[in-house]
Amino acid sequence: MLPPDEDLLNAFVKSHDEQAFRGLAERYSGLIFHTALRTLGDRTLAEDVAQRVLGVLAKKASHVARGNSPLPAWLHRTTILEAKSARRMESRYHRKKEAIMRAPADSPASDDPAWKDALPHLDAAIDTLPESDRQVLLLHFVNELTFPEIAARLGKSAAAVQKQSRRALEKLQAILGRRGVALSLAILTAGLTTEMAKAGPVLLIPALSTLGKTTTSVLVVKKTTVAALGTTLLLCGIPLARQQASISKLESRLRMATAAPLESRTPSAARGTKSPSLLERLARDLNSKGFDMPRYLSAVDHIAGLSDQEVVAFVKETISSSMSKTEREAIFAQLFQVLFERDVESCLSTLLDVVPADYIGGSQSAGDLLENGVRTLSEHDGVKALAWFREHLETIRSIRKSRSFPAEYWENKMRVALAYGLVFSDPSAAVEVLRPLPIQELTSELSQLVRSREPTLRKDATGFIQVARQLFPEKESHETVAELVGVNLAANDKFQSVDVLLEKYEFTPAEIDAILEKTGKWHLEPASREADGMEKAISEFRAWLESRKTDDIDRLVGETLGETVLSWSRTGEPVYQAMLRCRELGLGDDAILGLLETAGFSLGKEKSGPLAAMLSNPEAAREVLLKIQHGNAR
Amino acid sequence: MKTSLACLGILIGALLLGRWQGARLGHLDNRIEYPKASRTMKASHRAEREDRSDYRTKYARRTVGTTSGEVYERLLSLKAPAGGNMMGPGAALQHREAMEAILQLDLKGIGELMSLVYQSKKLAKTFPMQQIAATLCLIAMADSSPDAAFAHLTENKEWNHLFSSDHIPDDGMLSYVLARMAVDDPQRALDSMRKLENTPKALNDDSIRRLLGQIARRDPALALDVIAELPDADRKRNYQMISHGMESDNERTVLFLSVREALRSKPAEQKLVLKTLCDRFGDSQNSMAESRKWLESLGMTDAEKNLVLDPLCRVLAEGYSTSLLDNARWFAKFMPPSDERDSLILQRIEPALGHEPASMHSFCRELGIDLERMRKIEMSGN
């Protein structure tokens, strides 16, 4: 006796036992094939379906073994599903159906015409039966088990199985009846006995048995499928494989590149690196001041030991080198520093003769050198400096800083640098040198000159006063002269130092007014953060003016306060608060008028109104407010 | 049906795999460039350290048997130079002979000299010569062993007391020593800097930025890693600092490749660094030809080029009208085609060619700019 289905199935699942699978295939190939054939009516298709079902069985064997459903029922259901799937894909179904029906070899055993009509519907009808009824019928007709054997397998009594079998047949009869096939129970039973017990085609068995060897999903494939998949894989695989080869190659190179020890190479042998020249090393070391002072000092000392010719040669090499700007600037500055310390005039001439104008225009260190050099030269020997300037004027004019700067930028810079010394040694020459500059630029440059030459100006400002008087129209002249206040305020007592200044030189009344106003501003501004400080500063300033027996003190104080407001917007409120108490400070109408006329529009209507209201002359108040209003409207 | 689906699946899979392989190839290409350039840079720095003896004589350490006591005697005659004393590392510039003398000592000798300086009542009387002498000693110590100098600064209260009443290590000298350390070993300098995190006021933000700049010159990837960990507000200034700190094209190239690698997923930060790196176009000291050559050597992607459109368009602003057209030609060729690129070119060349319509049209045709279309865009924009 053959082993039961469960044993064969378990043997296959556990050890891929080919014999076991072959046993199952032999046992059920008939059921599968004929179920498929009945459903599809096409022998070829039925074979395909049968193969597919066995393939599914091989794939899902473990699942079937674990399940409760007996194998024939599972196979029958799977065959129906696969057949339906096949039928959907095959439009030939109807055409083939007739061919099948006509084929004598495939005709049912029964010759009854009603049975022939029932065959196409038989399996669908069986499939619609309840699971338990289907199981009983298939075990009885396919496995050819007796009712007691079925009862033993299902754990029921033989009588119950027999009754269930009969009810199942009746149900099947009714289902077929509903499909227009009238069969007696006898014909149905006889037909099922013949039909279900048929063996499968012999050819199938060996093919199916090989399925047991593999359990993959591509166990059963058509040759065409193999060809299509193979071609696709080939088409995609070749470029992918080539690309993968490139990746592997790069990965290998990367591993070598990162793993190669640096020490195994000499620096100069490293790819793309040539030994730096002495100049490049010097330039690099001059940039190491922030982190390697000894190295920096070595480079400085080495350059200091070069002859003039060697320095000039290095300058030329620097200009034509491919060093970075930082390196170039460092070496350039140091090379010229050496020449500068030896002879300023020669250094400047070398700069203009050796270095191209466009290089000087774009180099901070060259520009600084030129400016400092001319200043130094004019300070030591104004005549020599002037001669040098005239000799090199054309070259200086060819230097351009950049397109956004005026063409005469460097010429003007040089003129101001010349004035640095000439103002003291030859004021007339200084005036001549400075005259081409625009007034606005001149006032700014002379203010800077005052700040940079404070010690010299403190000793003697005669030249400066002369230059300012000759160079500027009246107003600018007075304001420039008044810049001298800043020089003398360096002393501890501001007012006393200005007294000294006023006694030392003969100033015009307008210049004196400008100096007093400037002194007031210097005194008031630092105190103007709060009203109290402002009141104190106003009182001090007023007392100083009284001590100097100055005319129009109130107006001067008012105008100075106005200038203070204008020069520093934060002082507006403290000045306003202080001026509300101007009577207590001893200030008259002129102080209020001076303030309002100078900075009324800046104080605004809200502050100007109350201040104007304090004026004793209402007409003057109205007039000044109108002026402010008009000024604001404008 | 199933076969077709399977084939389609294989094709899609192959496509995805192909794309991944392409990306991987690009990534590897970049990475292979980095070690190449990095190695060149490291070799250059190594050469920098090794070739100092070429002209370094006075400041090279000698074995003439000079003792710390002898050098101390010389320090006692230190005098304030005209114009006032420089404190910090700059003191070495004003007292070069003393510096030269101290550098003749070995590490042990420098340590002995320092003890003499701290205990010197004579030096204490000539304020601030005791501080200056101590500073010179520390510079010499850093030259011999940055680690020893760092340990001295952070652990020697006596030294710190000379400079600050609250015993905080001097910021200027700490920066100097750490920067010196970074020349030989950036990672060690970084680790040392981190040791100071718990010492308040030890290093200010500027000093940290400068040190990162120094580290970046030696190892840009390391500096980028550190900056990535900083708060948002600090990152921008640090990125700018390291970009500005690059002194040679080779260093800039390595930084560019490092940035490409490290900031791949941060386009805003990548843009910031690349923009700063490309600022050299506003720098008239670097010839346009050199700058162009460097840019072309980077192998920038179109996306990277677009990130630096602003600094690169300066190429069109600098120079005179004769070179403007040449620069515009280069710019049009280098940058990927876009309306923005064309608009920038037109803005710059119109003042030069606008009065000659025929030349303008001809030049635009040469550059592949659709002048009429661009003018319509401009009009609609207005």
C-alpha cells in the first residue's frame, strides 16, 4: 500500500525527497490534468496548467503540509484557479473546446450524451460544493477510498460519510441542473467513477517528477520565457557589469591613494609639487609671523643682508612669480622695507622704475610705501622731495588704483604726502602743490594732517595757518585754522591751551570766532549726554568766553549749541532741556536765536516752539519759527 | 504577461542600479581627487618645515654650550625700544638679539631660563621687561616643543601671574602656541584647543577662528568637521575665515574639494565657502588668466558654478573695456547657460557696446545670447 499523502508531503518538505514528490505527482496527475482539461478543453493548456499546479505544489508544499485541507481538495481548488487564470489568457478556449469534445481519445467513458454536456461544467460545479462535501467526493472517486476508509481519515462514522456522499452528489446534480444539464444520480455516479479515476498522460509524470529537485519559483518556465528573461538580463547586465568594474577600479585606486604613506615620498617628488624657490620660501616664511616667529625673523634677517641689486632682482622675480597675493605682498613689503631703511629717495625711484604702474595701483604695500616714502622725504628735505615729485609726476599719473577711483587718485595722494613736510618747511610750495586738489578733499586732508602732525603743530603752526589762508576761501579757511584747537586740547586744561593758541598767533576776528566755536563744541559734546552735564558745560563755556571778554557771547553759545546738536543727533534732547533753563544759566535771547537759527529744523517743531516762546520779542519768535518752517518745507 | 512584467522589473532594477553606480562613480572621482591634492599640499607643508635651514642661521639652534645663566645675564640688559614696547609675540621683533640668544638653548635650558626670569627681582623692577623676557622664552619653547609650551601656559600659574591677576592664560600667547602646534599637527592643536573649553576667557572667538583658519590650511576636512559642530551663528564667520586664510591655489583647491565632500548636503554653507574662495576675482593682484586657470582646473559642476555666479561675475566688472569683452567670452563659456548669466553679461557689456548696435548684436550672437528675448525679459521684469 502506498504511503498516505501526508507522509509523502512531509518527506518532500523536509528532505526534498524526489521519490516522495514523484509519488504525489503520479497519484494526482490524473485529477489535476483532467480537471484542467475539463475546465479548459485544451490538452496543451491542460498540460501547462498541470505543470504549473505541480510547480505551485512544490513551492507551497510546506504550507499545504501545515494546512488542514486534504491534498486532493487543495489540488483541485488550485487546478481550478490556475485553469481560470490560463483561460483568461487564452482566447482560444471556445475554439479548442469543440476540438476537445470531438476528440475521441479524450471522450468520457460514459457514452451518455447528457454526461458529455455535463463535462465542461463538472469541475466548476464540484468547486462550488462545500469544502467537506468536496473532500468526501474527491476521496471517494479520485482516491478510490471506501466509505469506512474515508470515515477513518476524516474521523467520522462510515454511515455519516455515506450519507454526506449522497447529499454531495445530490447537490452536484442540482448545481448541474441549474446549468442546464439534467443528469440522473446513477449517470452522475458512473461518470464520476470513470472520469475522476483516469490516469494522467504518461508523458507528464517524468516531467513532473523533476520538479521535486528544485523549489524555486522558476521551476517551470517555457523556453520563450527563458529566452526573453535571458536577453533582458544580458542587455542590462553588460553595461552594469562594466560600470561595476569601473567602480571597483576607482575604489582600489582610492584605497591606494589614501593608504600610501606620505613618508615614502620626498616632498619635491610629490605629484605636482616642485621645490619652492628661495624667494617663495622667504615669502612664505614672512607670512608665518603669527605662528612661527623665529622663522619670520630668519626671513627678515636674510632679506636685510641682501645687496641692493639682489633686492631689485627679487622684486622683479616677485612681480613675475605665480605666488599668491598674500605671499607676494609679504615679500614685496619686506624687500622695499630694506631699501627704504637704506635710502628713501632711491627706494621710491626703484619702486617707480622697476615695478609696473598697474602692479603698484593694485598693491596695498606698494601704495603705502609710496605714500610713506614721499612723506618721509618731504619731512626731511622738502626741496628734494618736490624735485623728485616733479621728475616722476608722469609715472605717478600712470598709476591707476582701479576703475572706481578717479584717475588722479595717486597724484593727489602724492601731493598731500608732499605737503606733510612742505607745510612746515616751505608753505608757499605746499600751497602750490595742494592747489590742484578739490576744496572738499583738501579740507579733509588738512584735518588729517593736523591729527598726524600734532607734536610739530604744537611747536609751530605758522606754516599751516599760512597754507590754510592762501588755499581756501574765507569760510573753509577759518574752519581749517580752527582745527588747531584739536592739537592744543591735548593739554589738561582745554580753555587754557586755547588761550595760549590765541595769544601765540595773530588770528583774524572770523578765525577767532571759528576757534571759540570749535572750542565750545569740543567742550560741550562730551558733556551732552544728559541735561545736567550740558548745563554745567554751558556755564563753563560761557564763563570762559566772559573771561576772554568776548563779544556776542550769547549768540556764540547758542550757535555752538546748535553745531553740537547738528554734529551729534543724540545731543538734541539734553541741549533742549538745558536751554529750557537758559535764563537760570544767564543766557539771553541771542542764545536761543543762535540755537534755533543753527539747528531749529533739526530740533523739530515740538522743541523749537517752546524755545521760541521764551523769547522776549514775539516778533523775533514768529520770524524764527517761520524760518524753521520754511527750511523744513524746503 | 508575467514574463513581460519580469522583464520590465529587470529593466527598472537595472536602471536604478545604473543610477546608483553613476552616483558612486562621481563620488569616487571626487574622493580620488582629494587625496591627490591633499597629498600635494601636505608635501608642500612638509617641504616648508624642512627647508628652513636653507637660510636660517641666526635663529637656528646651535650647540655652542650656551647656558641659561649666560642668556639670563643678557636679558637683564633688555631696554624699551623707542616708540614703546610691543607685548605678545611681537616683542620678538623688538628684541631680536635676545630672541636669538634664547633660541640657542635647548628645551631644558629654556625651562631653566624661565625659572630664572620668574624669580628675577632685577627684571621685575624694569617693568614690563620680565613679561617680555618670559614671552621670548615661551616663543623659543614653542619653537622647540609646542606641546611643552602649551602645557607651560595652561599649567604654570607663575607665568600667567605675570600677565594677569586672575591667572588666566594669556590669549595672545595661547593663540600663538596653538597656531604653532597646528603647523606640525592640526589634530593635536584642535585637541589642545578643546582642553581649554572649560577655562573661561582662555581663547576669544577671534582667536578660535584664526586657529581654525590655521588648521584648515593644513587639514581643511578637519576644520570643516569642527565648524559643522558649531552653532549656526558662528559657522558663517568661521567658513569665511578658513576660506580667506588659504594662501595658495593648491590650498584653495584642497579646500574646494573638501567642501564639495563635507558640505554636499548643505548648499547654503557650500555657497558661502565657495563664494569666499572665488573672491579672488575682485583681487587685482591675481591675474585674470591665473584665476581662470585655477577655476577651470577645479572641474566644477554646473550647480557649483551657479553657486558662485555673483563673485565670478566680477570678472566682468574689473579691467578696462579692452579686456571686458574677452572676460565676457570666458564667463559665457565657463558658466552654464541661463537667463541670469546672459542678463549679467548684458548689464556689463551694454555700457561698452550699447552705442554700437551692430557690434552689440554681433557679440551677443557670438556668445549665443538671444538679445531680443533678454530685452523682453528685462522689460517684463521692470
